[in-house]
Amino acid sequence: MKIIIAGDGKVGQALTRLLAQEGHDLVTIDSNPDILEKEMQEIDVISLTGNCAAMDTLKEANVEQTEVLVAATSADETNLLCCLTARRMNPRLHTIARVRSPEYTKQLYMMREEFGLSLIINPEREAAREIFRLMQIPGVLKRETFAKGRVEIVELRINEGSLLENVILHHLPHVLGGCKVLVCAVVRDGKAFIPTGDRTLRRGDHIYVTAPVSSLSELTKKMGITQKKIRHTMLVGGGRVCYYLAQSLISAGVHVKIVEKDPDRCLQLATLLPRAAVIQADGTVQSVLESEGLSEMDALVTLTGMDEQNIITSMYGNMQGVPNIITKVNRMEMSGMLENLPVGSVISPKELCSENIVQYVRAMGNQAGAAVSVHRIAEGRVEALEFVVNKHSHHIDEPLKSFKLKKNVLLACITRHGNTSIPDGNSTFRIGDTVIVVTSREEPIMQFNDIFV
């Protein structure tokens, strides 16, 4: 597929790497030639220096023959003008714009056709939604939802004394007392793998567990993961993510305290969020956190613009016994470094943004047997894909034990008529079933039939 990526910042670069891995024909545009030159040395793409909203630049990028354009510059207005101009030059073009300003949200959805927008991505809003989802199941580090919300893959950490510490996976059903779940991926010492039944879970492992939603709730109870509903939350840093998240939390009946050091921003937040307690102070200072009752909070979310400050503040919150901690990081390369630090769940708005766009591009293929959704788990080292079985799928109604899957591919669960099961050797899939596949293969799985030997 021919794709133009306008704007080569962190989101643009991450997106270029992901789409290049899948074999797309890419052209990147940016006004900074130094950034483009560095990228061309690392990735096989065509790069153009110029204004991505100008017709001449888009023409040089061959927009008339392009299928998708992603406008991801740092300026909302530039992104919108780029999409509007490109769509006028190529009416068949799919356009995706990164728009971050809350002021534009309502009018953009009303004027989506006028701007020629196929998809609007707001990294801060997506991050807030993800954080809010995580806070619905305290103790879970990450959540990915499949099969219209019936199936989830969640990330858990094996702590000292955990029910799952030193358990062989073959024995997992017995240890969990019949609670049927599947450990579909493990991250240990910075390396991800899809485990076999003879693997033993170790302290410090990050495990990715799939099951029906009801079974995961039972699992967290058996593991002793806190089930206390979050009532009081402290948000450190009053940026856009904070604003979106506070809206959702307040609507859910959560008491929100925001600590922000910029006095003008505090006034804005106090006006926009009258039901939140807004404190004008430096939330990275220990004495401030203590005086504002950090140790009494059910949750701490660190949202400043500095990754290092967020990490340190989250670690201090852990020392103070805050049961639920979520840390925002902007630099995606840092997320893997934090696996063994007590910073709770790690959220990267730019990573979420890139993954959503890749998901849209894959869905555009619209080929029989293509994945209907794709989620990157285990810090991007593993993919979980959702497929719907159709008449062209191989091995329909055949027991799983009668055929082989490719190496590093796992069939994680099957949903049929709204009922989800963890498959065994006697399980089968039928036309219309939803199947979740987990893979750590370097080559992407694009079609359901690609999983078979």
C-alpha cells in the first residue's frame, strides 16, 4: 500500500518503522532535512523536505497515486490543511489527522466530511481512555480487548509470594482451582517469548493472560490483587491527558485531586473541572505530595511532560503504599527499561497513537481472512490478532491436534455465539467464530491462513 506520512516527529518515526516492517511503500515529509536524512539511513523510505500542506510538496510525493495519508505534525492546523488539500487532489485518499487540541474536538466530528478526514487521532485522549480502562481493574498493568469486549488480554507481574511464582504452566488450572486462563506471552529479563506448558513462571515475570472477562476477574481475586474500587485519585501534571482523564473519573464518581505548578493552567483547569480539587504546586516535590495526602490515595497517575519526573514520582508513590500507580512516558524507547521498576502501568500516548493508525491501515486491506484488529503487547515484541473464520479458512471443524501452527504462533481463544473458550487439542473453529492469535514472529501475520504450517 502507498502511504504518505507527513511530520517526522516521534509519532511519525514510530509509525514509519511499524509500517515499513509490514512492507508498505512509504514517503515521509518534514520541514527538517536533518531528521529525514537520519531516518533514510535507518529505514528504506523516500523522504521529502517541505511543507506537507502545500500542493507542490504533495504533488511531488505523488499524492494522486497514494492510498493513505497520515498528517502527524506538531501543529493541528497544519495537519487539517494537509488532509484537506490532499483529499482535494485525490478524492479516493484515506486521510488520518493527529489533532490534539480539545477546542477542535466537537467541530471536527461535525465537519469531518468537509475536512476530508477518514480518521481523527488524539494521542492525549487515547491515553486518557487507556488509563481510565486500567483503573477499572486495579492491579492490572495493561488491558487489550477483543471480540466486542468479551475477551481480554491483561498484563500482570509475578511478585514475590505470588500464587503463580514458581508454577509450571501445566499445573496452572490446578493452582487456580479450575479458573481457566491461558498465559499467552511472558517477558523475562527484557526478552519476550510464547511459553510452552513445561515453562515455569518466575518472580519478576510480566505475563500476558487471555480469557473471558469473567475468568480474569476471578484470576485477580485468586492472586490477591487488590479489588478495592478507586475512590480517590491524585493526578500530577495538568496537561491535556490530565484534563481528559479527570473528566472521565469525575463522571464515574471518583474524587480527583490535580497538582499542577503553572498558575495559569491551574486557573484553566479549575474553570473547566469545577468538581476537581486543583492544587497549584510542584507535584514532584516530596513535601508537596505528603501535605496533599498521597499516602491516602487509591491511585496516583503521573502526567507531567518530563518522563524522568514521572518515573521518580511514581516510585515515591509506591514507597508510600499507593496501591495503583500509572506512569506516562513520552519516549517510547524508555517503556522497556521500566519493566522491573515499581512504577505501575506505563502509558505512552505516542505509542497508542501509532498502534491505532497501524490498525486502521491493516483494516483497510479489507481482504478475506485479514485481521479485524491488531494489538501489540509485551512492549511491542508480541502481536495479538483478532480474526473471523470464513469459508476460505483452512482446517475448519478439524481438531487443533490434527494440524500444526507455525513456530512462535499460539491460538489463544475461540469465541462462538458470544461464548469464549480456551482451546485444547480437541477444540475446533467454525465459520463465523472469532479467533485470537498471538505471535512473536518477526514477519507479520496478515491473513488467518498465514498461521498454519
